[in-house]
Amino acid sequence: MQSILNSRDISYLKERAREMRIEILKMLEKSGSGHTGGSLSATDIVAALYFYKMKHRPDNPDWAGRDRFILSKGHAAPLLYTTLALTGYFDKSLLDSLRRVGCPLQGHPSSKMLNGVEISTGSLGQGLSIANGIAMGLRLDKNPSRVYCLLGDGETQEGQVWEAAMSASHYRLDNLCAFVDLNGLQIDGRCCDVMNIEPVGDKWRAFGWHTLSIDGHDMQAIVDALDEAEKVKGKPCMILAKTVKGKGVSFFEGKAEYHGVTPTKEELELAIKELS
Amino acid sequence: MGSRDQEQKTQNTDFAGQAVATRDAYGAALLELGKSNKNIVVLDADLSGSTKTKGFSKAFPERFFNMGISEQDMIGTAGGLSLTGKVPFASTFAVFETGRAWEQIRQTLCYSHLNVKLAATHSGITVGEDGASHQSLEDIALMRVLPGMTVIVPADGFETKQAIDAAAEFEGPVYIRLGRSKVPAVMPKDYKFQIGKAYTYSLGKDATIVAAGIMVSAALEAKEILSKEGIDAGVINMSTIKPLDGGALLAAADKSKLILTAEEHSIIGGLGSAVAEFLSENHPVKVVKIGMRDTFGCSGPPKELLQLYGLTAANMAETIKESLR
Ligand SMILES: Cc1ncc(C[n+]2csc(CCOP(=O)(O)OP(=O)(O)O)c2C)c(N)n1
Ligand SMILES: [Mg+2]
């Protein structure tokens, strides 16, 4: 079955992202632990991937023709789980069991425990190398599937990211498209204070990537960038997405403190009101 | 005619009865595998001449990926390739493979139980002249501690060839520890390697030496030395260090007063530790270890280094005699 979900309708995609944010907040309130800010900053990107761009079959997660998504910033697990639930990989009720003993929804994604998770992540800096390997393997098989990878901006301080940046470009992996979620924050504060990553566009361009800069909450811009990425030949594509950490909930937005803090019951009610 | 026979012999690619460096046997095994199995891909980190993956790279350039000097990226990329059904062999020196990229091996390969083979060369003290920075004495410990990892230390070329084939067939991460220097043939011609199965030459009434890698040939020599002095020593080649062949160890512990382990690795965390862990729980018997004693190596010809650190047949024989006293 070809996925029936995929649509380029911007209002449809925005509505999916809105739903996702509500589910993310609900599951985090219930679990009492998990990463709120970085899940909300990348929601629009991941909504565009799973509800528009990616070929995938929720009823057949291992389908060889699927596009692959690697969540390199694995702490945004609530975002991935919500997306998988809302696209039909598993029942939404499973979201209530996040981080419980014996539950497949581990604190960070585990591919051995949950269908739809391509690879376990959680230790930052490793996802892009994996995405590269998948892109190489698909190319060897002449499989036209594409690979998508999502990194955090703080995450790009890891050396391995730049090893992978170099090899993706060396091997001309034009079936690969990565995002950096430029929310400007990491755990200890602003990236520019902790360890400056700027000029980020120059860096990726210097490493040989086709580099786009967009507003990561502008659904039209995300969709257009994804379309452009697909047309690039001979280079991997990087979409630098300027975002707001905690996006959609006024009292979480732009606050480093809400990186790994979950909403209280009252905050959840307020947040849902804001999102409705 | 004679020289052609010789040539025939050196082209015999199973390496039975041949003295050869295990890395050379690996390179040859890869080449053959590449022909029969289109899913084999090979990655290296700028050491393909030394690790012997170069032959494969020439024969199958589209299935060879030089990742440059970036071991962490190499491991992740190998993981990604395995996710598309490929069977990646990733090679570099053991110290860089297991040390620099340990966390990538843990998080990406082992936690997701990916089908990646780590064939690391230049393990142990017999790296020689390059010195301590290049002599991996901790790799068995580092790999053995990881859930789901299989750890193989072949003793000669013949066993290496078979171990590489077995690893390619096996589903899951495998670490294969290979060496730089030529080693004598120690496995009998009818030997069939199996993951998790030790090879018992004999069990000794007095002692049994449990060895791996290059120490197997030294152990066989030690057995000869001891028998001349009326001491009955046996030898086991424990080429799979994980999963350990408990049956072989129980049989040895039943028969022998003493178990001596011998490895070209630190005595902390390696074969000796694995054997002691198993026997202390299942069949307590005295275990004495030969290996690197909490020290780095140094530069020098491999033979002299083996002498210097006591990784010799003479030292094994002496240690057994002393321990039996
Ligand atoms: C290798 C590694 N070091 C440290 C951490 C702990 N950690 C989890 S999230 C995080 C900050 C990530 O910041 P960023 O990549 O900007 O993510 P985002 O802002 O999108 O949440 C850190 C340091 C980790 N998961 N992995
Ligand atoms: Mg950030």
C-alpha cells in the first residue's frame, strides 16, 4: 500500500504539526521526564518529512522502498514516537508508556524495541555517519530511496559530525538530505556561549554540501527546501533550519531550562489552549 | 616443475599448514568472500595496505570505502551499510578500531545488534617497532564487555581464513583480532573452526594452558618443554573469547590441577580474566595468567618484546612449574 497520508497541502501539514505538538506535550506530562524543547523545535520539519516527503509504509516498516529517517538528536524521541503513532506505526495509546519499564518507547529511540526506528540513537554525533552508510548501501543496490537525518545545533560540536560531513561530500551522497535544528540552545545555555558553531552555513558549504537556510517553522519553506534537495546532483544537501526551542508554547519558547523539563498538569492545559 | 608446485602451494588460499601473518590470511579471505558474496563491503581508515584490505579494494572498488583517518565515522558508516543488508568488514589497527571508536561500537553497532564485522590488525605487542601507541593490549577487554559482541582471536592463517568466513555467515557484530607478524601454523589440517568452540589439543594431568592467538604456538612449545621434565601439560586454543567455550574449560578444570592462561594482551580484562570469571563461578581451580602485566609496551623487534614481557614458552613452563610447587 502506498502511504495515503502524504500531502503537499500546507494547511494540512500545519494541522498535523499542531496535533503532534499536543501529543508530545501530553506524553511528556504523563511520563514526567523527557526532552520537551528540542522535540518542539523540530516538529514542523519532521511533520513535513513524514506527512509530505518521505515514502514509507507504517503497516510495513521494513519495506525496502521506504525513505529512511535518522534522528541523530535522539533525545527528541518524543517527537519521533508521536510521529510514528500519528502516521499509524502503532496505537496512539502506547505513547502513554514513554520511559516505563519494559516499554518499547525508551528514553532514547531503540531500533530493537520499536518498529519504525531505523537505528538506536541518543549518544550525540553519530547519526550522520549512519545516514551516510545507508545512503551508500542504497546506492550500491540502485535503490532510489532517500535518506534524511536530523541533527541538533549543539550536536554539531561533536567531531564525528564533521568526519561524516566530509565523507558524505567525498562520496557525493546526493540521496542524503540532513537538517540542523538551529534553535540556538543546548543544555548549558546558548550555543554561541557554550561553544560557538557559527558561521554554520559557511562550514557546511566549505565541506561541499548544497546548503539551504530556511525558517524551520515556515511549512511552505520546509516543503520547498525538501523539493529542492531532491533535485541536487552530486552533493549531499543540508537544510539549516532556524527554529525556536520549545516552539508553540509561549512559556517554553527560547528557554534553555526547558531542554529536559516536562510540563506540569497546569502547564499542559495552558499549552493545549495556546495550541488550539 | 618443483617451483611450480611451490607456487601451487602458496596459492592454496586456505592457509592450512602455512606460516603466515593473520592479517595476510584476512586479506586473502576477503578477496574470496568478495567473489562469492556480493553483499560484502569493506571499509578502511587509511591503512588498507597494512590491514590487507587493499586486495579487496582493487578487485571490488565499488564495494570498498576508504573513510580516511576517521575511525568513528567509519564505524557509523559500516553500521549504516549493514542496515541496507550489506555485510561490512571495517578494518584498521586494533588500538584505533576499539579505542577511538569504542563508543560508536557500543551505541551504534552493539545496542542495535548490527551485522558489522570488525577485523582489526596490529593487535598486541608483536606490532613491534612502532611502540606503545600502536600496540593494542586492551582491545579484548574493550570488546568483550559489550553485550552481544562476539570476540575471536585466531591462532594462525588457516584458522583466520575460516574465522572470517564464519563471521561473514554469522548475524551480529563480531570482533576479529589479527596480527602484523608472521605466525607458525598450529591448527591441524582437518580443523574446522566454529564460533564459540575451543580446540583442545590435549588436557594435562598437571596443568592445561588456555591460550589464544600467537600464544597458542608458544603454549604447544611449553607443553614439550614440560613433558621432558615429567610434567603433563595440555593445551587449549580458546580462539573464541566470547562466547567462551565453558565445556572445554570444565573438562580442563576437571583433569588439571592448574590452568595457565596465555595472551598477547593485558591480563586485566582479556582471555585470562574471562577464564577466571568462568571457572571461579563454575569449577574453582587455580588460574595463573601470562600476559601484559598492567603495563604499556615499547619499541623493538617482536621477538625481543615477547622475551622482555615474558610471553614465551620458557616463561609459561617456568610459571607452571612454580605454581605446581
Ligand atoms: C555524546 C553526548 N554527549 C552529551 C549528551 C547529553 N546531551 C543530551 S541533549 C544535549 C544538548 C543537545 O543540544 P542540541 O544538539 O542543540 O539539541 P536540541 O537543542 O535540539 O535539543 C546534550 C549535551 C549526549 N546525549 N550525547
Ligand atoms: Mg539546540
